[in-house]
Amino acid sequence: MKLSVSKEELQEKLSNIQNIVEKRNTMPVLSHFLLDAGKKRSFILATDLETAIKEPLQIKVEKEGKLCIPARKMFEIVREVEGDITMESEDGQWLRVEAGMSKFKIACLLAEEFPAWPGMEDVEEIQMDTKSLIEMIERTLYAAGESDTRYTLNGLLFHARQGGNEMTVVGTDGHRLACIIRQIDTPLKEEKKVIIPRKAATEVRKFLDRDIDKLTVVIGKSHVMFKIEDVQFLTRLIEGTYPNYEQVIPSGNEKKIAISRAEFVKALRRVSVMSREKSNAVKADVSEGSLMVSASNPDLGEARDEVKIEYKNEPLSLGFNARYLIDALNAMAGEKVVFELQDPLSPTLLKEEGDDNYKCVIMPMRV
């Protein structure tokens, strides 16, 4: 193998895979990326066996070849050198890298050791707006579980109904839930419910951050692949049954509070300074025209703040995890949000005023 490549091109592509390559030394080859250099097309491939990425590489190839190269070490070299880079390997075990006056020799692994790209069965393809998918991930990921023993909660549910032109994405950790509905271009032949791991959703979000209007989502039996132009991002799905999110979203909450989103976030931040660190508990005393938010900690003291609201009903006192409220409010964009309540211990529904396609549910606390 012999080739030359610009520093900028290689640095960008290696930067993209740093969170994919496996850092623990369980299988040495997983800390490497596969460079497949061909005269017609070249690409690099990285995987941790749960997720995999394949992206094209613009290089000038004198001699074709494949090689597994240490991802972190190569990235560090490319970041430090100056000018175009030449790479050459004779035996598949050592790679010579040159840039300007700098010369490196890197121990590599044979291409045959790299895991095969998984095959996909029973696939269906969805076309959708890139911006819509970015928004769906950003506005639900904060609510998904992290290292939860209920493994299905450690990801996002993607739910598309048969023949419909809508996709629903849901994140929940059992204490809170975020649900968003957006349009898709391609109706599905059959209903699909797939759970995408949290890490994969985070990485997909990074790859979508480019000026490309449309992408393709390929849904298979045990994998899903996102295709953005020539980049392919594939992830293994979480097996299991996701909770029935539609049952969790309350529909009969009669008490409604309209409140300035920005003002409420500021009040919560100020008051939660004095809340207990683990629970982040704050108390909300609701009365006509006013919401008093307070927190107390026997070791530190107490805090209270008041926000004007639109509310015409009986007074109510509730307890919340302040961080859950702040996360949900920060995921919204509207000036006003609406809280729909029933009683102090029933699930609370949050919506942006005038938008029923994005909903957050938070379980209150006893205070």
C-alpha cells in the first residue's frame, strides 16, 4: 500500500471515529481503524462491535492495499505534523508515515483481523430531513437512562407506524420522559419499533451536524444504519420491549399553568443552589397568578423565588427534581411552557404553548 493524503482530510476523518474505537484493551483490533485504499474509492472503517462507521477518504493511491492502523496514535501524529502526508506499507505489519521532515514507523495489524461489516436482514428504508432527526435526538436524549438495570431504557425508541408519515422518538429513565413526533418522507410497509443505544444516538447526532438536507435510515432486524451521502453509520439495536410510553403520557390533567420558560429556568437555578445534591429537590407552591419555588437543606439553609404564572384553580404544592425540570425546559424553544397537573403525586405533563408534538413527563417527588 502506498498513498498520499492532505493533513486536513485525514485529521477530520480520524477525529470522527475517536469515540467509536474501543479504548479498553479487550480486543486489540478494536482500537484500530481499517484503511481500505483503492484507486477507484477509499474509505476508513471503525467499530466497537456495537456501532460502526464507514466514511470515504479522499486520497491519492499509488498502490492499493488494506491495513489496520492504531486510531488514537495515528490521530495524534496527524494532528502534530505539517503538510501533506504519505503512507506506505510493505508487509501489513508496519506503516511508514512521512510529512515534511517528520518520519514515523507504526506497528499495525493485518486487515483480515478487522471485524466484518454486519449484514442486514428484512430492511426498510426511511427518507427524512436531517434537521428533523437532529432535533428528535437532541430533545429526547437527556431523558434516556444511563447504565439503567432495565437495559431497554438505556437508549431511544424510534417508532414509525405502518403506512404513516410520522416518526416518534422517545427517551425515558423511569422518572421522566420526553417524546417528539416529526414527519418522514417515506411511509413504512409495516410498523417498526427499534431501540437505539444512547452512545450511538450521541454519535449519530455529531455526524448529522453538516449541511445536508436529507438522510436515509435503513432499519433492519438487529441493526439500523444512517446514510448521510457517502458516510454510513451502523449500530446494533437494543433487544427487548420498550415500556408503553403512550400509557405514561397523562391525558386528563385539568389544572394548567402557563409560565415564562426563561424566567422559570432562572428561578430553578437560583433556588436549587440550596437543595440537597443527590435529590435536587425543590418545592413548588402554586396559587392564582404566582408560583413560589423553594429549597431547603439543614446543613446549608434555604432559598425561595417567585415567578408570575397564568393559573386559575385551587392552590397546589408539588415537589420536583430541579435538574429534571431544567433539562426539560432547556430542550424546549418556546417563550411560554404549559404545565398540566392533576394532583401533587400524579405525573406532570410539560408542553410548549401551542405545540402538541413535543411532550415531557416528570414524576413529582414527596417533599
